[in-house]
Amino acid sequence: MGAEKLVFWFEELGKEHNDAVGKKCANLGEMTRMGLPVPPGFALSIGMYERFLRESAVDKKISSYVSGVGNLSGASITRFEEVSRHLRSMIEEATVPEDVEAEIVSHYEQLCDRLGALDVAVSVRSAGTASRPGMFETYLNVKGKGEVLRKVKKVWASAFTPRAIAFRANKGIAVDGDKLGVAVVKMVNARSAGIGFTADPVTGDASKVVIEANWGLGEGVVSGEESVDRFVVDKQSLEVLERAVGKKLKQVVNTEEGAEWRDMPPEMQSVPCLTDSEIKGVVELAKHLEEKLGQAQDMEWAIDPDFPDRQNVFLLQTRPEKIFAGKPESATDQLADKMVSGFRQIDLSEAKKKIKGIEFRF
């Protein structure tokens, strides 16, 4: 990777580029290299974020402000929100340098050309060097050069969400300790979507794949707001061992302004959102991913009805799976979890009304 290169197509990236573009972008690149069904897109490097901060002089403003906030460990939610507002406004109100803007626009235009369409809908996703589920923001169904630029800046600003600041403060990490890459990914026309674990996340049973799914976009699952379908599948035989069909009252769908919660038609609420063939397709993809990456995975996927059966499952993200059984938390971990939990309760009440293009993953 050249020192001056700041934007990369996924096929140029692999897991060795984690520190340059962030974990999510590196994983998308690694999966693309492996020939897995990943939507096309490009990554804005952490170097581009740093260049934006430096050339707009926002880095000096942030440093000056952070030096005056003092020790935030154990601070109140109100205090974290106050600090967040100040820091995010510095980034969102700054002007993106012309050379940085031109490079982002050029790659978006090239993506549109590759797909043979104008103003291709994309998701604009945060990518830190360390996994921070639920800390930063993602924007969905973003169309047009101007909106892509605006959402990129908002993702950069989400390095300073109240949740992220609280987590860092209570882990002894500097307030400005997270630098973000950005993934710009073609949106999948998701009829159904969800998450998959290649080992039971509670028991650690590696002989099973656990799937949770809902109609519409995957944010209807990862937000934790709605009842979902849950399938436990034998990894070898692909037999569905457990099948729990939730009463799915709402789904997240694409809109002109991003993404939004919508009521499910009554006749669809108790219908499984995956066929048995699609369940097998998700499991086969999960197994392949685990084998290629060499460890249990926590993946996000979507079913695109525009493609034929068994070719319609797309990978949106993956990370090493955390097995929760028998893992005691330190006092610091417990405090950080409580802080994040406090923000979760606040955010979810608003998220249920309307997502406005923001992903909440907890």
C-alpha cells in the first residue's frame, strides 16, 4: 500500500490492512479476495480521516477541547452527551478539503459506473481498528455524491458518540483514542436479513450454527427491538434442530431518506422470513467463512430476491465471534458495560420510532 493512497477498493484489501482501513473494511476486503458474495464498494482509510482533521485544523480544536474536559471515568450520561455534542459539531461543521472531497466523489462515481447506474444506493459504515459493537454509526440507503460526502463526515464524527466516549473513559483509553475508516458499500435489496453465529454464542457449541432473522434490513435484528425468527442448525447435516418463529410486528426498510421502521402486514407477521433452502444457504456460507478465517464468526447477511435461490445470500460484515459462556467480567468491564447500557436504553426508544439511516448494533 502506497503511503499516499487513501482510498481502496475492497479487492485491494485483506486482513493485513486492519490498521490502515479499520477492521470492517479489512474484513470486507478479505472476504472479497476469498471470492465470497460481498457487495462491491470501497474503503476510506484512517489516513484520510486524519488528513481531513489535519487540513481542516479540526485536530487542534479537538486536542484543545479534550485537554480541558478532565477525567471522565465514572462521569454521568449527561456529561458524556455534552462532550459528544461539542466534539461532533467540530467535525460536522468543518469543511472537507477539496482534494479529500474529490477523491471520495471520484470513487463513488466509479462505483456507479461499475454497476451501470446513476446515484447507486450505498451504506456508509464506520470501521475502527478495534471491534466496538454499538459505538459508532452507519447510514443506510445513501444516494448521490452530496449525500455520500455528508454521511462520511457524520460517520467520522461518530467517533465521539456518548457511548464511544463513555467506553473509552471507563477503559482508560484517551477520549480521542479511536480513529475511523469508512466503508462505502452497495446496498443489498434485502427481503430478509440477519445475523449468524458459527458456534452457539451462549454455550460455545461449535457443532451448531445459530441464525436470527427478520424481514427487511438487518437493523431489524441487530437493534434488539423486535421479535425475530431464530433457527439452530446442525453444522454437518444442515438439519434445523430448533425453529422459533417470532411475531415480527415491524421491519426496517429502505426509504428515500435512509431507512425506517415500518409495520409488517398482519398476514406476514408469523410467517418465517427464510425458507429451508435459504437457511441452508446461510449455514453453508457461514461454514465456508469459518473455515477460511480459521475461527468462529459472527456475521451479518442479507437475502436479495433479485438473485436465484442459493445465489441470493450476501455477506455484509463478519467479526470473530465472542462466546459468552463462563467469561467473568472485570470491575472495569462491568462499569463500561453499565455506561453503554445506559445509552442503549436512551437510543432504542428513539430508534423504534424511526432509524433515519442509523444502525444500532449492540
